[in-house]
Amino acid sequence: MSHPTPAYDPRFGEQGGLLTYSDYLRLTDLLAAQVPESDPASHDELLFITIHQVYELWFKLLLSELTDARDRLLAGETYLPRIRLERCHVVERVLIGQVDVIDTMTPQDFLVFRTKLAPASGFQSVQFREIEFLSGLKDPDFLRRFRGLAAPERERLERRLAEPSLWDGFLAVLDRAGFDVATAEARFAAYATIAADRERYGPLWDLAEALVAHDQAFSLWRARHVLMAERQIGTKPGTGGSAGGAYLRSRVETRFYPELWELRSRL
């Protein structure tokens, strides 16, 4: 018995002509966004702009993944939040590795266009601060120190300050599991119980470890950033008016989840 030949569906492949690779990725706009400030353009300025724009794209993805992880934690989930965090770990390793590309630029080549950056600075990355706030490192004074914020950017940061963090989500999961999280000592008792019985509390332990890995990755990125800055500008102030390498170095020991790090000393 013969079967009817299925109708050819032209929606896929070039024959369809409905959407091109370039259109889907908005490549015309994307590739037009690297505009050097120096005139004539310094050769390495394109590298500098590209790297930092790519960082912002990765930050956008991290915010999407971390926000979803937080929302699911608040809803009592443990599996998918860990999966989201594991994706973030991979992205964060890419962030660290990208610094190697900047290191191919010599200090002399950076100096050709560095003055054109002022007062712009990585210190002003709103998405990076959103990641810190969302992860649990909330600093209300940052809005006061952050000059030149557009109204939508300020609103985004204010929203991140006001909304629950990943840490709040983690504590919500512990509370739902029956642990007292009202005080620091109660929480440390909960962590000790979880750590001592991973057979029973495996999902909670794995989730805590995923948070620590996220925290560790950002600490490694900060440390790598310090070395990159010192290799490029030594002890000069940053273009945004910060203390440059000294400021970055002061942030290396910053932690999103200090209690989970202190737990190591208590085990």
C-alpha cells in the first residue's frame, strides 16, 4: 500500500526565506556597535570595545539564569536552581578566560586611546552590580557613589536592592525543609546537619556547593581582573576616578555567601 508523499514544508532552510541568520541575530546592529572614540582609530581600541561588549552580553545571560534560579528557590525547588547555577559556572569560567585576550594588548597600545575613555569605567557596569545585588551582595551606598546613572538604570538597581536575592531563596528552601534560619547560629546548626548527612540532604548540600562555586568564580574573576589592570596601568587611578588596581584588589576578598565559607572552619 502506497503512502501519500508528505507536502514539502518550505519553512525551513533558505527556500523558506522567512528569517535569515543575520536578521535573527540582529547582526547589522550588533556589528555596528563597536565605534572607536580615537581619531584616527587606535588598532587595539576595537579589541577593548569588543571584549567589554561581550562581557555585558554574558552578564545579561547570567542575570537571566540567576533570576530564574532565585525565583525557583523561592518556590521551593532545588534541582533546576542547581542546573541554572551550573550553567552560570561555565559562563563565569569564560569570563575569566576572556581576560587573556585583553592581556594581548600592551600598556603602550592601551595608552594610545585610554584618555578617550574617561570618565567611563567598568565600575559603572550596571549589569555587574545587578549580579552582585542578586547574588546577595547588596550595597545601598553604591547608588550614591554611582554617578551618571540614567533613570532606567537607577530603577533597575533599586529594584535589585529591594527584591529577594539568591541567598534569600536558599534560606527559603532550608526553611521549607524544616530548618530554623532565623539566626546565624540556627543557620550554622542547619548547615552542620546537612553536611553531616548528605545521603538525606544531598539536594540541599549540592545547592549550597553550587552557590559556593558561583561565589568562588566571581572571586577568581576579580583576582584576574586585578592582575590585568595592574599589567595595563600599574598603580594609576582608574578612568572612572577609582583607585584603579588598589580598588580592585580591595574587592578580591568580597564574598556573596560568607556563612557557607565559614562553615568550612566549623566542620
